Amino acid sequence: MYKIEWHQSVEDIPEDLWQKCFAAPYEGKWWYAALERAGLDDQFKFMYGLVSYNNKPVAIAPAFLMDVPIALVIPPALLPVFSVLGKIFPSLLYQRTFFIGSPCSDEGRVGCVSGQDVFEIFACINKSMRIQADALGATMRVWKDFADDQGSALNPLLKDGSLFHLVSFPGTSLRLDGKSKNDYVASLKASRRNKLKKKMKQANEAPVYVEVIAQPSTDVMDEIFGLFWQTYEKGNTKFEQLNRQFFNEISRHENSYYVVLRKNQSKEMLSFMLCFKLGEHVVNKFIGIDYSQPKEWFLYFRLWDAAVEWSYSVGATSIQSGQTGYAPKIELGNEMVPLSNYCQHRNSVVNFIYKMVARTINWNTLDPDLEIYVKAYPELKPPNLK
């Protein structure tokens, strides 16, 4: 009874369905529209699966096509071989992949109207996804970064061999207890609280002040993007490359705010954190830091302190801070949110190899900070991790 059609633009999907399927705290139409308008066509082809039940729209499956660098896919030990072969066969350096989800979104999600059979909806999407991937020339298909609440609807597709499971980088989330920043600090474990207080004592001596900016001017956007790019180049994991136009587009959203640190005398911007206020939930999406400034200023921690204070001021009860960069996030009391990829390669032999490799991947192997976290807090390790 469920059918799916694929569309090329957010505008092809009814407005009221977007509101029903992606209400706060999830990124909605505004997020996908910004990606569409950002001029990222050299990296992604965006599309949207519109699922109907008896010809009535009931679900939206955001999707995108990407030529993924093989360095992000295969084990590091095989990289030298592929680098040599790639000089002769350039196509080997990329794997065309059809994703359900979104680039740089903290979680993949299919938006569903309440009361629908999500198991049937996901099965319908998965079947059509295979056909769509073949039509687009994609050898790999991936449900990207799905949390446990929707991952359960994908479990039957693991059992029948349609997909295999791959542990992803976890998300991070912080519950804001009480009514003020002091309540947050008090909620931390004693060891973390003492470390934070010591760093903040130094950070508060830095000659900086805080600004919260909505819909920044062109000059301010120049500063913001410059800091973002500095942080982007410093990072190790690079899935997408966002441009200035994306920031222009996303900054138009009424719930987009930049928490900014500036130097007292020169007014120079030293760091920023882009936050989305979605209901009682704040998404800390992107940051930018001037790494040439003195380390003893602890700009990241000072920025986080300002973001927490602002979040309390707007009535937020939680902050979501995304994947990677785990060491400071753990220190600041964030919890790890398990995320999973569900995958299938078109070639059965390659799919078998990927499936075997996937079984060896867990938090311990994904990131050294996560390895330390799992050893320190084994009781917090999800049951599906080794």
C-alpha cells in the first residue's frame, strides 16, 4: 500500500508535510533548502523520496548522491595500493554512493506522519533505493547515521540480507539541568567540574567579550567564514566541503544564531559557534576558531561557556554537538549518542568483504578519544559495540 516517488527539490514536497515530518528538534525544510541553494552541485545531487499511503503523502526520505573519496571507505592499510591504481584508473579513487540522510546533519532521519507503519515505509524506501542507486550509477547505498529510534525499523533488512550494519561516529548530547549555567556546572562529575573551573578561571582572564548575532552582515560573514575555514582545514575527517553561500543561506533561518567571541580592543572575531534554536533543543552545528591566539585563553571552553549561558537564556533543555572532536566534548559532560550506517554494495563479493570489515569497526577503532572513553566508562558502551 506504500509507494514512493523521487523529487529533485524541497519545493516539490507539500509544506504541511515538511512541518509534520520534520518538526523541532529536527532540521526541517529550511536546512535542506539551504543545502540545495548553496551551489554544492560539484559534490552532491540532492533528492527527496515522497512516500504515500493510498495516494496520501505520509513520509519524506531526504537523500543525496555523492562520489565518496575511497580514503573514507577502505581500511588505511589498502590506501597505498589504491593510490597507485588510481593514477591509472581515476574512478577507483571514488565510490559513487546513494545516501538516505543529509551531508553534515547530525543524524539521518526519515520524516514520518504519526500513526504510519514505519517498518513498511522503510522497506518501501529501501526497495526503491536499490533501483534508484542503479539508475544513478551508484555502486554503494547507505542509510547514513541513523539513531536507534529509527534504526529498529532497519533491523529486519539486516536479517534478510538487504543491508549490513556499520558502526558510525557517535553524536554528542548534553542535558541542561536546572535553570542556569551554574546548575550545568554543578551537574558535572567532580573531576570534570574541577578541570572546567580551572580552565575557565584562565579563560575568563582573556581579553574577550561575547556577542550573539542573528542574520549577520556581509562583513561579519567574512569573519565567520574565515574562522570556519581555518577550523575546517585543521580537521582530520572531511566528508563535505561547505562554501560561503551555504553560510549565507543558513544564516537567513529565523532560529540561526552565532555565539561569538571578540577581542576587547580590536573587536577582532576570535571564534564563533553556529547554533540552531529548535524548540527546547539547541543544535551546536559549526564552530570556527583562530588558532593563532594564546592557548591559555582556552577559546573553545570560553565559547562553550557562552553558548551554554545563551542556551539557558532561551529556555533550552539540551544541546546537541555532533560528531568528532570528542575529547573536549566528553570533558564538558556530553553523552555519546550511538549512530549507525546501514549499507549494501551492488557487487556481492565486494559487499561480503565490506560486511566482514564492518564487523571489526567500533568506537575503539574509529577515534582515539572514543577508545579512551570506552575504557573509562565501559558501562556507557552501547551493547552492539565490541
